[in-house]
Amino acid sequence: MLPSGASPRTPEAVEAKAASAASLSVLDAEIADCFACPRLVSWRTEVAVTKRAAFRDQTYWGRPIPGFGAADAEIAILGLAPAAHGGNRTGRIFTGDRSGDVLFAALHRAGLANQSTSVSVDDGLQLRNTRIFAAVRCAPPDNKPLPQERDTCAPWLRRELELIRPSLRVVVALGAFAWAAWWPALIDVYGLRPPVPRPKFGHGAEVILPGAPDLLGCFHVSQQNTFTGRLTPAMLDEVFARAKARAGLA
Ligand code: SF4
């Protein structure tokens, strides 16, 4: 599916394009054609040109990364943003980096992925009952999007959640950034106010609100967490077992 019309280059254009996307395939194409954040457009393009030495023979994607997985997913995994030499290189979220190695191995153990690795868009990976997407769709410098970039990108997240709302039962937020990105979506998509005080992120935290998907907190699968043992495979297994149970898949 090709994007319709001019590429979005302003927050207002992102709003309009996201709101009018009638299907996930249209939304995915529109996201991949987005140029609304000048700093991130510049960074994703620069990384794609300079490359990491190990990947110098590869053509980097260098664009925003749409969601990946089942259109009728019961479980959504919400991340922060693509990695410069992972998703920004391969064109698929959590693909081609150490974070993805850990995440997809866990999803495979949970029966939510048909294979344990994710190395390229044509590697045959398929998710079951699960869709993965990020709060910000372009790789940011130092993995740190600015608040304005998070807000500009929010309509893509909102629309993706609206489109999978009929089946969605559980959202797993990977890290505090994703956890925080959930609250505006809860208001906009489900018309619900977050609890007061707002629940704090933590590994194993959960928020259950009637009329919305259950929210589960999980430490991010970043190397800082997995290399240090802060997040172990057993901890991920527990989160996905709980997600499956809450989604009625266990
Ligand atoms: S971060 Fe989001 S809104 Fe900004 S350019 Fe990328 S896709 Fe567009």
C-alpha cells in the first residue's frame, strides 16, 4: 500500500493523515512516509548514510518504522522508539539488534512468535495474537525523543490502537517512556481518565480499568537491562504468561 498524497511534514498533517487511515496497511504506509520531526528526520537519514562499520554493505531503511504483527492482536507490546542500527537499518521494529534478540526469543518461548530471531524483514518471522509498535516511530539520538517529538508522533499510536481496539485486551509497556505514552492514548482512544494519582511504572506493575485493555509494565529489553541482569529471560516469561492469561490465550 502506497501513502496517499503529500508526506506529512507538520504535527497537523500527522493528525490528519492518522485520522484518515482506514486500515492498518494504509496507516503503515503513511507512517513510513512521515517527515514531521526535523531533528529525527535528520538523524535517521544521517545514520543511514554513515552506518555502523559492521553493516556498511547494507542499505539502511532510514525511515519511520510502522507496527509489526497481527492486525487482530489481543496483546500489544509498546516500545520506546526504533534503534538507530536495528529498526532504522532493517525497517522492522526490534529487528537486527540485541533488544530484539531478547524480546523475540521470549515471544517464541511464549508461543507468540513462530521463530526466536528477528534479523530482517524477509526472515519469515510471524507473530501470533501480538502486535508490536513504538511510541515514537523514528530512531532518536541517544534513544531519547524530545517531548515535542513524542507528542507529534502520538496520532500514529492513537490510530494504531483504534484500529486494533476490537481485539486488543492487554498492553505490555516496555519501560517508563512507553508506560507514560499510554495515558494520552487511554484518554483519546478509550475516553477514560487515568487513575489519580497516576500509577507509577515498574516491572510487574499493572493497571486494570474496566473498558480498556489491561496495562502491564515490563522493564525495557535494552542491553542496559538485559546485560546487567536487571531484566532476565525468566522475568520476561512471567510477563508474557500473565499477558496471555489476561488476554484469554492461556
Ligand atoms: S517521530 Fe513520528 S511524527 Fe516524527 S517524523 Fe518520525 S514518524 Fe513522523
